[in-house]
Amino acid sequence: MLRYLLWRLRFEACNVKRLLGPGKRQIEYLAFGANLSDAILRERRIVPLAARPFTLRDYGLRFDHPAPWASCGYASAEPAPGESLHGFLYTLSERDAARMDFYEVVPVLQRYRRTLVEQDGLTLYFYQTNRSTPNLKPSAEYLGYIVQGLETHPDVSPDYLDAIRAIEPGEPGALVATYHRAQSAFRNPWLVVIDDAWQRLSLRIFLALLYRFSLTDPFIRR
């Protein structure tokens, strides 16, 4: 729970810094998950300075980033020679990029990490999972955001889009007990039930309150 509280406090500090201005630097961010949706960006009060379709070569879309709910995963990307990663390249101010890090749960909890790549003389970053997990599926809502974005991407072939549409969505299960840290296989058996229950309760509070509500975010304007 302390780490969730620290995440929120640091996020608030990041928002306060953004209230003082967007910062001088601009950063190129490649979105290929839910951030393809304008609705998600508006909800996060992040307005790109510029946006354009972009295809990153030799990387592939994967749904191997574990969600807070069992059996569901979010988008990540892995090196994949010959594949293409379709998304939108957003030019963000440095302080909006820092805020995006918190929405993607990078600081403190380190769920994702920034991955820097270069292509055609351009340096950009995207979010890559720190805990690749097999056999996960995106929820129907999450998959819908991706399909909606890819439908407007000029480089996406009909076959590729059909393949994304054909992905069987997952049904979110119970909250996991391993969201911010993997549980040791050598825990005392009598502690397992108590520890897992505490982790799920902490996660529930994080998702329902700490992640959703901010004292400073409503005041942010472009």
C-alpha cells in the first residue's frame, strides 16, 4: 500500500509541475494500445502537440503485459524481425510525457518501462512490459480501442486488421495478488492467505481511488 501511496504523491507532484507549463523539450511517443483512442487521451488530459500514423519495423504487437485482473493482458511490443508495429506517433511535451509515465504505471511500481528506438533518423519511445506473461487476452473494451485506432491507420492492411479483430477477448477474472510484485514461491504457507488478501485489498483501493482521483489533474490545461 505504501508504494501505491508514493505513486499517487509523486503523480500529484508531476501534475503540479505541469501546471507551471509544458516544459521546453518535446518527445516522440509511439502509442499502439488504448492510447490510440482520443477518448483515453482526453480523459488523461494529454493533448499531443502533433500526431501522425507511424509503423515501427521489426517489432510486433503482443498482449503479454498482465492486467490487474487474472487472465487479461495489455499491449506491449517485442522485437520481431519482419513484423510491423502500427500505431500513432505523438509529439508530447516533456511534462505530459512524464504524466503519461504515471498513467502507464512506470514510476515506483515499474509495471512498464520506456523503450527507446531509432528509425529513419527519428528517436522515439514506447512502453514495454517488465513482466512478459504468456496466455493473456485483451478485454473486449481494450481491444476495441486498438481496432478503432488502427482503422484510421493508412499502413494497416485489411488482413492485419482482420487478424486483430479476430482476437478472442478475455474475460477479466478476479483481482490478482501479484500486481506490483511477484510472490515468492517460498512463502510460509500460513502467510499466503493473509498476504494475498492484503495485496488484493491494496490493489482494489489503488484502482478505485488512487488511480482514478487526483486533486491537481482537473486544473491541467494545454
